[in-house]
Amino acid sequence: MSARWFAGLLVFMLCSACTTTDMRIAGDAGRFSAGGAKVLVVYPEVQLGLLTANGMTEPREDWSQASAGNLALGLRAVLSARSLAYEVLDPQASMAGRVGQVMRLNSTVGQSIAVFEYGPYKLPNMEGRFEWTLGDGARALGDAHGARYALFVGGRGTFTSGGRMALAVGAAILGVAIPVGSQQVYVSLVELETGRVLWFNVANAGDGTDVRTPEGARSIMDELFESAPL
């Protein structure tokens, strides 16, 4: 997943004490039901890092892997509680052929959603409407796994170092705002027969929610799926 994916989201969403979500849904998504249908869950891809005092980000693969695993467990718990049939797919093992093309297209569409739904730029012909699609080619992913829907999950973010936090506190005293770390997790529901993106939700983790822990990851998944059309 490209680092540009969350460019719009990082501009739009700010740190807060509580976890917040911002959902987009297709106008008629309420009529869709996954009851009895198989859902393909694309294994979460997460990139986390440490935001240092000089504003640079040090990638932390250990945090990223731990968070991905915890988010996967949290997602499974949420789907099981809804009695949904699902299969987990590792995207790194599925990038060949038409299925791989669908995966890459989803990344591109997701990037566009981030920019034009959550960023400062809007598409004039889509004002007030959520109408995004991967196209008919998404059917290849459904046919390959016998699934009707796909859930794409991922996350990005940084945690603030002690030095960066001290700098931010000192700057705040002088009336200057310095960005500190934040973490975002997204989920996208796609109808594979048509390729339509039915639902898209982003959670901005609050101060007390740490996606590196099983409890934090489950909490953020519960928040994301509270109003899901599943």
C-alpha cells in the first residue's frame, strides 16, 4: 500500500482524547446484507513509526507487525460476533494475475477516496454522494475465493518520542502548535460482483487507544464496525 494512501486523511484527522470515526456509505448500501454470504478479509497492512524531536519518522517494523496481527484478531472477533462467514487473505501472497490487479486498483481507489472525501479537495460531480468503484474486474477476486464481499483493512501512523513531546509542550506555552503522533485505521467494504465500494470508515485513535496492543486494536475495530452495513 502506497504511503500516499493516507495523505488526505492525515491532513483531515487530528489527535483527540477519544477515538473518532468518519464514515462514508453508498446511498443504497443499507439494502445490502452479508447474511449467508462469504466475506473476503484482506489481511491488515500497517505501517507505524516513531516521530522524533526533529520531526523525522523512524519506521518501526516490530510495532507494525504487532499492530497488524492485533487488528486481524480484533477484526475476526467482530466478524464472528456478527456470525459472518469469512476468509482471511494475505495480500502479499496474492499479487499475481488479475487478482493482483484488483488489489493494486483498490489501493489507487482508496488513495482517491482519502484525497477527495477526507481532504480539502472535492470532486464537483460527486458533491454529497459516495460513488466509488473498482469496476467489474473485482469479480475476479470474488470468483477466486467464492466470496461476495471484500473487506480491506489497514493502518498508518506515528507515536511521539519523549523529546518530540517535550518540544511540543514547550512550543504550546509560546502559542505555537507542533504536530505530534497520530494513528489511523481504515476499513473498506467492496461488493465484488459489481466492484462498488459500499462503505468506507476511518478511525483516528484516541490517546488511550494503542493499536499495538490486543485491547487497543479490538477497541478500534469495535468503533469502526459500530455502524457497518454488515
